[in-house]
Amino acid sequence: SHPTQCHWSLREPLALFSPPSAQGHVPAPRWPVECEVIKERIEHIEWVPPEPEPFCPTTALEQALGTLSEEQGTVVYHSSPVPQGSCFTRARVGGAPGPLSSPATPLEGPQDTTLLFESRFESGNLQKAVKVGPYEYVLTLRPDLYTAKHTQWFYFRIQNTRKDPLYRFTIANMAKPKSLYGQGLQPLLYSQRDAQSRGVGWRRVGSDVHYYRGGVEEPLAFRLSWTVRFPHDSDTCFFAPCYPYTYSDLQRYLRALAADPARSQFCAVQPLCHSLAGNTVYLLTITGPSGTAGKRAVVVSARAHPGETGGSWAMRGFLDFLLSPHADAQLLRRLFVFKVVPMLNPDGVVVGNSRCSLAGRDPNRAYGMAHPGSFPGVRHLQAMVQR
């Protein structure tokens, strides 16, 4: 799918354009054809803990696990990796055509306590899970598509839980040499049963959290290990390093914005361009009723790096404030015109990358490139600023 050319200027009239319309369905994301995608719609409730969550006490690493091979355990989940050396060619809604494979090992009966893993959903990232003990698993993340590196973001589902055992999870191929997991940070857990019965969403969990260098055979890889007890039997749970914010989450937010008569009068939503996969890169123009003439422009963007989901939550807070009736927000709208790109790299967000777009490179390194055609969002953002 080729990027769409968009022609406009800072002084164009504010005609509201809302691809995720106030009444219609949110457009389904487009995936590379190599990606299998489950049909289930993954959504989470929003919940804020009643008080700040404490840091996890740091403890000495008693036993750094060596490199655990498949021979030392049982592979219970293995999603087909994209072939090395391949590059993006085309995309479609729903990803790979045809029936889905079955990457998870089927349970042998109701007494089988093996966890069921899944990550073939929007922003999901898990390539393999190996069971190395009754309640212990070693996990491998999928590198950013069309690369062999950038493994830091993770987001996967677990089913068939038991509430009494102490589980240990170890992600064996983290990329960064330093991490806040060594300073008290914990992974996030989402329990579907807690969300439905108690209204509790994502929360920090885990003890004995360690981040350390891998074994002799993998000196460049780092490991994240933690223990946890699940809150319920037979629950559906998710793990992530930071609160997920998907491309569909953004589209639902923009649909709600378009349906709000108070906020939509200050905000026009347009396509800045389309990504390599054909997903819309949205542009929001925000200003007061006096229009844009004579006003200075402020350009704001987020999510060049897909794994930095906190950028989307900060962006949402920024937009909520800027479109509010607060006196300072009214003053800002009166003085400036804001050009906002809330998700510069939607393809990377959709497929669960940590850093790259489908070009297999970091979009933040594309500014000033002689041939930025592989980065439509960056190219159109640069063109807008230069105008």
C-alpha cells in the first residue's frame, strides 16, 4: 500500500474529518500478511489505583538461571517467526489469510496445570514459552518485525491459571543492559475476573524481580525474572511492562472526541498520511474559534517508538486538558494553533514492536534522511513543519 499524499496548510479551514466516525465502527487495523491475528477483541477497563503503587523491594539474585534450551523443558507456545532477512511487502486487515495455526500445546485434561499463552493480538509480543518446571516458564520475545533485535516490549495473555502456586516467569532475551526492574519496578498484571467482578484493572505485581545478564551462550541478552501468584483459578490474565495503548485505543478515543459537541468544535481530525501497511496516521488541528490566521503553531507528536506506551497516555492527558474548558486551555487555544500527531508509528504499535516501523528501522533516525520514503509519518510531519 503506497502512502497517500495530503496537501494542506496551517491556515486551512477547520472542517472535521473523522475516519473513526462518531457513529460507525472503528476501522480495523491492517497487518503485514506474515502476521497471524486471532479474531478475539482484546480490551481492558481503565482503572487508577487508589494510591501510588510501592516499589518492589530489591533482593539479591540467589540463582541466575543459565541458558535453558528446549531440551531442558517443554515448548508450550511457539508462534511462527517472520523469516530472517525478509522485508515488508503488503498488508491486509486481519493479517495472514487462511486458518490460524495452533502455537499453544493443547491441555491433556482438566488436571493439566500447563498455562496457555497467546499474543497474536494488537500490540502483542511473545514468540515462545518453554515450561521448565511445574510452575516455571522461560519466555522469548519476538524481535521487531524485519529485524533481529529490539526486544523490550512484551504483552501476552495467559489462561488456565491456578491461584495457589507461586509461578516464576523469565524473559530470556531482553535487549537493554540497564532497566528500572533493578530499581524496584514490577511488571503489570491484568486479571479479567478482577476487572469484571471488582472493577480492578492493570496493577503492578510480582516479587523476587531481577534483571540480569544472560548466560555464557547469550552474553548480549538480558533476562527479566519475577515470581507471582495469580488471583484466581481458571482466570484470563495479561502481562505487560507498561499500560498498553493500541492503535484501536487511539481510534476509539478519536471517535469519542468526534462525538463530543463541546470538544469537536475546537479540533479537526485529518489523515496526515497512511503508513506502509495502510493504517491512517492521524493529525489533529486544535485552536480557538477565531481560526488559525496570525497564530504561531505548536507541533506535538508521540509513539514514534511503539513500546513507549506512556507517550500515548501522556498525549491523551495533554489532549484532554487542551480541549477542556479550563481557563488556561482556552488561552492556549486563543493564542496558538496546535498540530498534533498522536501516533506517528501505528504499524509498529499494531504488530507489537519495541522501537521500529515496518521499515525495520527507528523512525526517530529518519529525520534528515535523503530518502525518507520508508517512513511516511516522519516525511509528512517534516513537510508540515517546513511549510
